[in-house]
Amino acid sequence: MRNKDVTVSLEEALEIILDSVSPLSGEDISIMEASNRVLYEDIVSDIMIPPVDDSAMDGYAIIADNTNRASKNNPIKLKIIGEIQAGGSIIGKQVSKGTAIRIMTGAPIPEGADSVVRFEDTEEEARCVKIFREVVKHENYRTAGENINKRDHVLCKGDRLSSADVGILASLNYNTVKVYKQPTVSIISTGDELADIGEKTQTSRIRNVNAYTLYSEVRKYNGLPDYLGIVKDTLKDMKEIFSKALMSNVVISSGGVSTGKYDLIKEIYSDLNIEIQFEWVNVKPGRPCVFGKKDNKLIFGLPGNPVPTLTSFIQLVRPALLRLMGAKKIKKPIVNAFLEEDINSAKVHHLVRGFFTIKNNEFYVSTTGNQKPSVLRSMSAANCLIIIPENITKVKAGEKVAIQLIDHDEI
Ligand code: AMP
Ligand code: MG
């Protein structure tokens, strides 16, 4: 029977889970493996980028004042006294009144010069350059340290590394970087009725789907999944597999959390001294959902139907994995969208599978069809979840609704 004390709202469930998370320790890895991993250290620069003042364009290093009143019909002529390539040396090279040095993008600015005129505004003739326009001081001129200065706090502990972040680490000469370890995650499918991929089935058996959606999600969020197989609905088999699963940082099972005769998850938790934190979440789909902890381990008993398994993962397990990995950003963005069809709801907090489009900078959303918890197709077609709050029975086409962008990175 449903016990009121162990029913929580989705927000409360998330709070309870996040309170139970102790982030993992750090490890050094190559920056080539670091994409999407979470920084365990602050990155403070000890160098300047660029290291010296340099040119932003291919052109001529000059003194801007020398180009006063220059125009297409009245070009200024300067004598070319040398050339500097990117990575080249400026030793012995000095620009003075009436002279210019040919310079390439990224090359150091020679002494005396205060700007660069790009090739397109010039014409070379004999050993001189004709300049067709007035140049402003510091035009096409990059100052040392303007990208990154010494002691700049460039990246922070808890940042999930983007490709640009990895590039910044490379520019700061990091070969390796310290990131949070990846949580190990055991995945279990419970149910006598389940047949795994490749197994011959009678028509009434149900193909194991959840292990594979969960495996895919765990990988997507950088956990290390270990699929332990299908377990029969007997106390003995379940106890054996759950004891093994508890070697991991996180255990995720699906099925067996409802009130049916063979729903044994809660009994197993209590046998294994897993402290149950909640048993029901006030959300549809995903109402039966058990969360327990033992030492630092997080144990999730997700519903058996494929859609609530996945939506419960997105709402509750995903943020836990990200926090275990120290990530600061764990929220999927929520935006408002114009609803394109009526939705009837049953006064429960309802997450409806939807597909949003953007027209003229406005979000529009429609449902992806059959919303039964067993219909994974409408989840596969979804790129968002339409949030219908509790106590609402109907939302009409044209009204604004909140949608959660489940395919978007965390913010
Ligand atoms: P349960 O909560 O164990 O009664 O499961 C609810 C429904 O989800 C039943 O119809 C199960 O057959 C189905 N189900 C449970 N586990 C899986 C799974 N791993 N893959 C696909 N369907 C499942
Ligand atoms: Mg079952």
C-alpha cells in the first residue's frame, strides 16, 4: 500500500538525492580524453596569451601617424625595411618615421611600430608600400595578455570541459588535467517476463529495453556502466545480484518497484541495509521510484515501463551522476513555448513528451503522440518534456507552457 510518508514531489526527490551525494575524488588524464569531463582543479594562468604584442593581420607594421591624410587618390609611401613572420624574431628590426616592416598574422610587432595596415589597403611598388587610407593607432594590433593574462582565473573546479576549454588548456601548455573520477554504475533489469536481446521468446515475453536505454544514458553523462543482466523476481536471485552491484558507486535497477506481487525491490533494500529515502514521486510518468543509500552509494529503483525509466533517469539519476562528478551545472534548461494542441491532464505533475520548433524566435511545442508509459516511440520522437503542473486539468492550444529541453546541455 502507498505510504504517505515516503511520497515526495519531484523537487523534493531531487533535493534528497543531491543531499546524499559525496563527489568523487580526482584523477589526472590527458587533455585529449578530457572533453565533457569535470574539472577537479581551478586553472590559473601563469603566462600571457599572446606572450608579446603581435599582429592581427597580414600587412605592414607602421607608425599610424605616418598615414595622416592618406587616401585612395593620395597614398602615403613608406619604405619597406624588412619582414617578420609568425613566430619570427624582432631583434634588429625597428620601424621609424617613413618606414614599414612587412608582417604576418601572429608575428611580434617590431619596436617603433604602433599599428598594422592590412595588405588589402596597400600596394607594393619597388621597395616601397603605398597606403591608401589613414590608419588608427593600435589598428590590427593585439596586446600581450589580451586573451589571457598572468594570474587570470581561466577555468573553475566544477566546470564541464567544452572543446574551447580543452583548447584553452592546450594554449596554457597543459598536457594533462585533473578531473573528477567517473562513477561506476551497475545496471540491473528485474523481471521474470524479460527476454534479453537474441533470446528466443514466446510472444508474451517482453524484450529487455531498459538496460540499454540506461546504459546509453550513463555513457552520455560520462559514467562507467556495467550491465549485470536480467534478474528473476526471487529474493535469492535479487539479493545476490544487488550485493554484487553495491561494489559500484551507483546502482540503477528497473522494474519491481510497484505494488504487484513480484515487486520485491523494497524488501531487497531492507535485507541489504540500504536506507530507503523515498518510494514514490508525485510525477507522471515515474510515480513508483525508490531511492536508497548505503554508505556513499546511491541506489535507484526505477519504474519498469520504458518511458518512466528514462524520464526518471533524466530527472533524478542524471543530476546525481553529474554531482558525483563535481559538475556545477546540472539543470536542463526550461523555456516557455506556445502549445499547438490541447492537452488534458489528471491534476498530477505531468511530463508530456513533446517536440518543439522555433519560428520567428518563439518556441512552439506539440506532443509526440501516444503518452502511455510503455510507448517508447513517443519518447524517441521527443526533444522536450512539456511540464503540466499539479492541479491542472486542461491546457489549451495557444497557451504558454514550460518545456524542459532534454537534449540540451546542462546550464
Ligand atoms: P514492473 O514494475 O516490474 O511490474 O514493470 C512494469 C512494466 O514494465 C511491465 O510491463 C514490465 O514487463 C515492463 N518492464 C520491466 N522491465 C522492463 C525492461 N527492462 N524492459 C522493458 N520493459 C520492462
Ligand atoms: Mg517486474
